Amino acid sequence: MNRRTRMMCGAAVLVAVLFCGFSGWVYGQAHDDGSLAYSASRDRALTAGRERVAQLNTLDVRHTDAGLKQWLDASTGVLHDKLAATRTTDRTTLTDAGTSARGTVTDAALTALDDRAGTASLIATVDVAITAKGGTATTDRKRFAASLARTPDGWKVTALTAVPVGKEGA
């Protein structure tokens, strides 16, 4: 090997060592970064919020009691109290209507997260497949705004509001 080749190899090794050292330092800084914990909390809230909104838009009329329990399990606070108070009436109304619904969240995002207070706000687009008593199925696309609260059982919905869709040109 000539002198120039040895110098090039040495420089390449030095650059590789410096790069590894810098990468290790960056990783060490990020590992203790509070933003990682915040990001993980945001991801958990978003995932749970998507699941809870889908649950609150789903009910199989053949299993009305199980569906109403699922609604209660997905909610907390004022929404939970309201669903619990109207459960008997809801059961009768839903059974008489004979309509089943299955909600699928197609897109969602957190618009706010207060990790310390354990609250979050979410917007979601939901496709709701509705099967009428006669078996005719239709799909409605709906938009919702949801308020979430962290509970010992995970994130749950405290409020769910339909967001009106604007008309084109308005």
C-alpha cells in the first residue's frame, strides 16, 4: 500500500468513528428526551380514540345488550352517565328499529393533548355501514369531534359530537 492509500483508509476510519460517536450521542440525548414520552402518549390516545369512536358507532341489533355495554365501556364522564341513564329506552328503540350499524374510522387525528391533565381532543371520519331490518345495507360517511379522558382503563370518550359537513361553494 502506498502512502496515499494508507492516508485515505485512515481518514475513512476516522470519519466512521466520528459518525458512530455522534450517532451514539444523539441517541443518548433522544433516549432521555421528554418528547418521546409525549409522542408515545399521543399515539396511545389516538389509537384508543379511534377504537372508542368506532365502538360508539357500532351496534348489532341481534346483540343489543352487548352493544350497549360496549358503548358504556367506550365512554366515561357525562357521556357514560347519559348512556347509562337512557340504556333501557335505547334498548327498546334500537330493538324496535331492527337496524344494525358498524362504524369504521377511516381517518383520525388528535387536535389537542394535555398529557398532565389526561385529556385530549380528536377529530375522526367514520364510515357507518347501516343494515336495515329488511337487510338493505347503506354506508354513511360521518365526521365527529370527540373529547377523551385518560382513565385507569385507558383513554375513553367523554363527549362525541357530529361535525356538519359544509356544502360545496358555501
